[in-house]
Amino acid sequence: MGMADLIPGVSGGTVAFISGIYEELLFSIKKMSGEVLGLLLKLKFKEALTKAPIRFLIPLLSGIFMSIILLARLLSYLLEMYPSFVWSFFFGLVLASTWLVAKRVTLWNMGNFIAFGITAISAYILVGAVPVETPENLLMFFFSGMIAIIAMILPGISGSFILLLIGKYTQVLDAAKNLQIDVLLSVMAGAAIGLSVFSRFLTWLFAKYHNISIAILSGFMLGSVRKLWPWKETILTRINSHGEIVPLVEKNILPHSIDAAVLIVITLMAIGIGVIFYIDQLKLVHEEIEDVNDTSINKA
């Protein structure tokens, strides 16, 4: 999840979903921002520690943090030097994930197909949108944090890409580098409130409308692969805060010829797809082992 969230266009929520921890993640966020927070505010620290899902959150947050620390420089280097290779791996990853997630819909009726199609088209348009300029004030940073965190926990939509679209990605990075405490606190406050409210909504949605929820998330994931297509042509550029010329608007194209680079891209796509199916098989084996253990316990 940490590695995915580093890349504009890839969602940590996608990784959570394909690894089978998504609903537990939503439940943990809801519990931490509700019951546990209430106990902390009452200074009941021991009870809060007992109620907190720390056996789930500590390994998860540690993994995300370590991934960001260890891989940020490597991914920045790879995206700068070999962008098509990075995009191709994640293209295969998200494309295969879409199929696996869609399989969780137990009944594909007309309503689910329509929801899938609408969200796929919406995500396709969204990831192709042109970044805009927004006011550089604390209220806007607050709303930016709220919107980005909502996108981050939605499979298929990248929080960092949303920040890029609303012109806040570079500003937030600069605030982190320069330790602009007021800006960082505004973003964090927006993220905390957005995460608390939206996790409750998603938990309710999964409980009441499971199939259409999965169909919608699958649509988001399928539409988002537009951003991950490895072959692009730059239409417009912009100058970033470091004075560097970077792409602003890009168009997906097909490779002009078949060469070694194209073969590497196709291979990395296949590896990305293979990784997802391998994770799915591991999950199936784990579920079978749990079923056997449950059966043995019941017999005993």
C-alpha cells in the first residue's frame, strides 16, 4: 500500500482490496475514530488500548511507513528514468485486480452492470483531466487533505493523483520539506475527518449493498488504467516548483515499432498480472487452511 500510494495513478486501496484486508481496514478506521477516540478523550488509555485493533494496524502501518521510507527514492528514480516500465507493471497489476474484485459480485444484474459502466467511464475521464490551479490557503489545504484521503482508500483512485489534479501535490510536498506546520496540520485535519466520515459510509455501503458496492469499485479500478498505460505522448507541459519541465497533458498511444523496450514492457505487464493471481491463490490456500482448522475445532 505504501509503494502504491507513492505513485500518482495507483491506489493503496487497490492493494488493500486484492490482499483481502479492505473491509477489515474500514472497520479498524471506524473503530479508531469512534469508540477508541472517545475513550482517549475521556483519558481511559488502558481501555482504549484494549479496544484498539493494534494487531492489525501496527503491522499494516509499519509496512506502509517502511515502504515509503525505503522505496521513495527508488520509485522516483525509476519513474524519471524508466517511466514506461513502472507504468506497465502497475497496469498489469490493476487490470488483473479489476477482474478479481469483480468476481466478488455474487449476482451481476442490470443495476450492477450500469453502476460498473458509469464508474468506469467516470474514472477514465477523471484520470485524463487537466490539472487546475486552486487557492493557496489553509481552507483549501484542509479540503485537499479530505478529498485525497477519500481517494486513497477507494480502490482505483489515487490520492496523490487527486492532489495533482487540484494543484496541491507539489505544494503539499514543499510544505513537508519546508516544515510548514500550519499547512501540514490543515491537510492532516482534513484527512482525519475525511477518513473518519467516509470509512463509516463505505462500511455501511458494504453491509447494505455489497454487490453494487463491489461493482462500483471494480468500475473505478478499470477506468483508472488509462493513467497507467505505458506508452504516452506529451501534448502540453508545465514548469514545476523546481524549474523543471514536466508533462501536463498526455495522450495514450501505441508503440511505433516492436523493440526490446516494448518486449520488456509487455513482460512487466504479464508479471504484474501474475503477481495478482499468485496473491489470489495464496489467499485461497489460506482460506482452505482456515476452513480445515475450523472443522477440526468443531469436531473436537
